[in-house]
Amino acid sequence: MTERDPMTERGPMTERDSVTKRGTMAVRRSERARRQESYRKPWAVAAGGLAVTAAVLVSTVLSTGPTGTGVPADTAGAGEVHSGAGATSGRPASASEPGAEPEPEKCEDGRNPAESLKPSGASGEAVERIKKKGKLVVGVDQNSYLWGYRDPTTGTIEGFDIDLVKAIARDLLGDDGPDRITYRTIPTDQRIPAIRNGDVDMVVRTMTINCERIEQVAFSTAYFEAGQQLVVPKKRARVKGFDSTMRGKRVCYASGSTAEKMMKSARYAALGAEPVVVPNQLDCLVRLQLGEADATVTDSALGAGQAAQDPSVELIGEPETVEPYGVAMNLADKDLVRRVNKVLKDFRKDGWKSSYDRWLADDMMGTEGKKPAPPEPLYRD
């Protein structure tokens, strides 16, 4: 019986085709292993040396800019890294109480915050501004393995979010090379200030769309969905879930994150965890490695990346929230929002699956609790 290729439906698969397919899969596994190994080296858990190296590297990543203002500096390709400070407060995106079935957030006026503007290929003021300068300035992460991270072997920033940035650049500027994109690596709590101050055209950085944020920045339609989950050491974990085992334990999360909002809400604060608040999620992984935190609260998507990066930790339990990721832009740039939604409409059909397979499939499988697929777009007009 001849074997058919379910991905291409090009007819019977010959022995040569079968060998080629197996070879391609082996190359993919080899590339993934190389990527994991190279990225684990400076950050992996270790007794002494490597863990200290990780702490030093994170300290370097989080150093403030030359002006002392906390505004990140421009980077093209490799780039330099700067950070700032700040925090947020309020209710969590969709969590009602620990262990409850999560539901999408609804705003006070009944709106779903994930609703955006209908897509359009028109060029308004914001799109023309980007075309005139010939460069797209994007706020990204360089510390979130598989999403937005700097590959130590090449010095380039790569990941699922970066694939989306490149798709947007190709649509707006006809190319996605380093002469067309400036990556500005920013910490979690500086994403909104960077947009509002005009330091970036947009932020593509695993940013959750929620009711509080849509009052400050505009969002595209959702391109991914995650939820708050726990990352703990595989061995001798002291925290077992969002329950009584948290009391008195050091629980780490990033300043300005939806994890912080959730853990500060009344019902989660009542669990009695000792908060460890840091500028970036990667800091939490380093704290776990150094024994300075007992658990991390983070998006399931980012947690899966941390578990892939460091095999001594793991995601446990189920997501506590429903959190859609969107591209964030200035509230005034409505034409840019529509243009990005046009890119996302095409990306869902032609680019999302290939990017998912390349970056996330091996490590995210099962964390979403459903067959991987992009969220359906929601529009308000």
C-alpha cells in the first residue's frame, strides 16, 4: 500500500519522497535542538557559575538608557537594550477566583476588549508616516524564548512575534530586512509608555488585550490566546497550585504584567504568597534557578518557553485566565490598526501555522487545551 502525504495531497508518496520527508523532519528536530542548546547555555540552571552568569546577563539586559529616563534605545538587528520601571494595578484579565473556569474578560460597558477595527489596505496618516521614514520601529522582547529572543549564535532577534513583525514590515514597506525594521527591546512595564510617547510605532510582545489597556493604547485583533499559569521546579516544588501551598512562598511575576494584576486581586492575594516583582519574566526564571523564588506566575505561552529553555522547571495546573495577545499601537493611529488587521487576516491563512510549527509546536502542545489555531478575529465596527 502506497503512503500519501496528508500535508500536500500530491498523490502517492514514493520511497524517495518518504526519505526526503524524514530527512526534512530530522533537520527540523536538529535545528530545534541546536536552538535550545545554544539558548540554554547562558541561562541554564547550575550550581554557581552558570546561574550567576544568568543573573549578570539579566542585569545587563535591564540596565537603564543613557538618559536615565527608562526609554529604550533603538536597535537594528542586534541592538542595545534598556529598561524602565513602573507597575500596574486593577483586576485580572479574566480570573474570578483561584481554580474557577476562566472566561474571556468583559468590560464594564459590556464590550469584549478583543474587538478591534475592520481590516483595510488603505494608507492613512500613520501608515504614510512609517512609509516616509522607510522604517518600522517596533517594541519587542529579547528574553522570551520562542517568542522574541536573541539567538546567541547569530545575535539576531527571532521567534513567533518576530515573524509577525516581519509580515507587517513586508506589507508596509515591501521588505523585512534590518534596513526596514528597528527592534526596540523593552521591559514589560514600558510597553504602554513606549507607544504613548511615540518611541515605537507598535509593540509586538506577547501583550494581552484587556479592558484597562484599551483605554491607553489601541489593539489589533488577537493573534494568539494564552492564560496565567504556574512554573515551578520539577523536583521538590513547594508550590502545588493556586491554593494553600502558596501561603508564605515566594511567587515571582513581572511588573506591569497581567500576572501582577491577577495576584494583586483580592481572592488571589488572600492565598498569602510573598510577591517577588521583577521587570521581566526571564528574571523570574533566574530567581527560580538561584533559589530566590518558589514559583513563577506567567502566561502559559511564556511559561512553555521557559520550560523548554530550562528542563528543570515545568508548567503545572491549568490556565487561570483567558488572555488574547494583540499588536498594540497608539490610540490615534486608527489607519495603522486597520492595516495591521489586514496583515493578520492574511497571516492567519498563510503564515500563522508555519510560524507555530517552527517555534511553538513542540513545546506549546497541550498548554492551550485545544487544537492549535489562531483566535477568530472580533470587530466592533
